[in-house]
Amino acid sequence: MPMRIIRQKAKLQAQTRDWRRSGETIGVVLTMGALHDGHLSLVRAALARADRVIVTVFVNPRQFNNPEDLENYPRTEESDARTLAPLKIDTLYVPAPEEIYPSGFSTTVSVSGVSDGLCGGDRPGHFDGVATVVTKLLLQTDADYTFFGDKDYQQLQVVRRVANDLDLKTEIVACPTVREEDGLAMSSRNLRLGSGARATAPVLGRVLESAANVIGRGGNVSQALETAHQALLVAGFDKVDYFEVRSDPGLLAIETADQPARLFAAAWLNGVRLIDNLPIPVLTQTTNSAQLCEPA
Ligand code: PAF
């Protein structure tokens, strides 16, 4: 069967009811479109796990704290549909805004703790918007499984919390970050980097990796973070929103990496906000943090 494009909740639910009647499981990949290989890796994971696969495309206004960012967000439905066609998913769900936020809609799903700080600090209301739309889409699609990338690690923890706290039946499956050959984490926002900025962007991943290694070897955390911050500015980033170590999976702010931890960064380059994160490896040798982060 060719992929169906569905825009109405009622039609989607007629379809999922049919699948349920035949005892089939449903895997769902939630996206805002502008699909890249990172999304496709989630779709492949869904195809391997579930009998039926739905990909949703909805640019969710409630998770944008900046109207200009919402306006500039790429909307590429036709090319997204072409990209998905060869993967043989069952349904592309592109809900009209009123299918998600009908008139009178007044409920917000708000998660405390893991939403605090990092992107939650810099983008007020962002994770309320994410948690609300994810809850709605998982219920509308009747998902058994949904697939989230480690790239948006704080989002992944927020969604896990929602599923757990609200007894959603959906299993949240984490998938590794997919990177370009030069190490840049794939993101729909990368389309907005000009060619000069695109050449600089992979420095973020490299700086993150060196800092994670220094910290993993027992180097001084605040010194490693400061060195990394400066390395980004020297490489040409305009501003660093955060460079922080957090406990994993609780995402509590920590000053020493003496427990499972992750390093998180968000920085602006040519008007585009890039984020990335890596686990702090458990290493043995001590390294001088002054050796870290040579700009490209
Ligand atoms: O990661 C995204 O693309 C969005 O935050 C999501 C999960 C589709 C919710 O709008």
C-alpha cells in the first residue's frame, strides 16, 4: 500500500482502529518536518519495531518562544513526502492546526525538574509546548512506541517524564544522534546556516568532545567549561547560551562529574541556534584542560 497522507484526526483514528482490530502495533515518529537523515534513522527504527508506522509533521506554534523563529522555520511538506515515500511507512499525518488546538483549547502539560535550565531556561514555555503537543499526538496516533533522538536530550527526558507521570501506554525509544561526516549533529536548523557558518558549525561538536574527555579524565569542570566557551567564541560563534554538565538522566546541575553525567551546549552562529550534547566518558588519565579545544 502506498503511504497515505492524512490531515484529519477522525480519519487517522479510523485507520488506527482498523490496525488494532487486526492486532497490529503502531510506531510513531513525531517531527516538525524539514526531514533529514536524523529523522530517517528514527523512521527506520520504527519500521524495525512496529507493524505500522506513522510519521507526523506539525510545526507546533506553542513551542516557539520567538515569533521570528516560528516564521522562519522551514516548511517543506512536498519534499518531506517524497523523502518518506521509499521507506514505505503507512501514514504521514499532517494535522491542520485546529486538529491539535481546537477553539477553546486551554490545557497545558507542564513538566518540572528536567525542563529547568538548559533550553528550558533560554526558551521560556518551550517545553510546555513540546510536552502538550507530544501528549496530544501520542494519544491521537494511539502509539505503542515513539522514537526520539539523543540530539534533543533534554526533550527526550521531558517526554519520558510525561509518559511516565501520565501513564501513557507509549514506550519512548531513544536513538543515537546522527551526524554529518564532519561531526555536525543533524538538525533542520542547519539549512539556515550560510556556507561560511556551515563550515564553522562542526566546531561545536569538536569542542564538546574535547571538553567531555577532559572532564572524563578528572579535569577541573569549571575550567574545562570556560575554555570550551572561549573556544566557541574564538571560532566565530556569536554567543553561547549555555555550556553545562548535568547528571544523567535527572539533568540536575552538578559541579563534579562523579556520577553518570552529560555535557550540554547551545550556541548561536550566524543567527542560528545550534545545540548538541555528549555523555561524559569514564576515562582514567588526567589531562591538562589548557590543551583542549583548538578551533578549526
Ligand atoms: O523535536 C521536534 O521536532 C519537536 O519538538 C516535536 C517532538 C516534533 C514536538 O513538536
